[in-house]
Amino acid sequence: MIRMFVRHSVSDFGTWKRNYDAFDRARREMGVAGDGVYQSIDDPLDVTIWHDFSSLQNAQNFARSQRLASAMEDAGVVGEPNIWFTTPPPV
């Protein structure tokens, strides 16, 4: 499993969340197997999201997709997102 984290600012959380929720089906079609949304305690416009994928390739394809870039722009993401990928350590 690969977990992709995304952190970015949004212009309005309510608008962003409605757009995020509306993009759910597209996310699933693009390989997202699970997700979560968090707001910073200090700044509710500072949002961190995680998405789970079956492979790093799927996660990278999602992160680079024009479909995602357009959805983020429509949702009111401000500036460049910070994106990183993680995997659980071996047992």
C-alpha cells in the first residue's frame, strides 16, 4: 500500500469540501482506495488529505493528472500543494 499525503491552502473550506466530495467517484476511478481530510487546528484553511493506492505508479499518475489539477483549481486550492508518498515499514 502507498499513502499519498497532500497539504495545501484553500480559499474557502466549505467550497473546497463540496468540490472534494463531488470528485469522489473520479478519485475512485483513478485508483484511490481510501482517503481522509484534516484541517489544521491553527488555520482551518490549511488542509491535509491522504489517499491510499495499490502502487506507487498509481499514486504518481493520480498526483500528475490534469483531471486532479483541474479539480483542485475549481475547488479553490491556493498555491502549489505539497505532495509526498509513504509506505508502511517492513514488519
